[in-house]
Amino acid sequence: MLDHLSLEKAKELFGDRMTMVGGTNSASLASGDPKKIREEVKRAIDVLGPTNRFILHPIDAIFPDTPQEGVMQMIEAWKEYR
């Protein structure tokens, strides 16, 4: 089941031949917890960023009711860690 695939395993399996999209979770964005969002973004960039085949995005979606604050926190963390 791919929804339980670790970032490391995804990198191992696909990192050299596929562009991966994900790294955060919409539930994290909805939580508005800046620490959790920053940790997810940093980890995704640390693990998948070196592949140069990575697009940071919530693994499921940015839903219409996703708070803008969570999305902005994700963007700000991306700017810091990229």
C-alpha cells in the first residue's frame, strides 16, 4: 500500500526515475501547527530534495477548506529549507 511508504523507501524505489509529489499531509496543514508543518517540509526536502525530482505538496490534496494559514506555513518552511 503506497500510502504507508516512507520517504526513504520512495526515494529508493523511484527517486532516480520518477518525479515524486508529496512530503506533507493536508491534515497537518489543517492543524495549523507550525512546528509539525515545518518538520514535515524539512524532512521531505532533506530526503527527496537531493533527487532533483521532487515537488512539495500535501500527499492527498489542498482541499477547499484547508486553512490558508497552514498553506502559507508550508510555503514559508519551503522557502527556508530549499
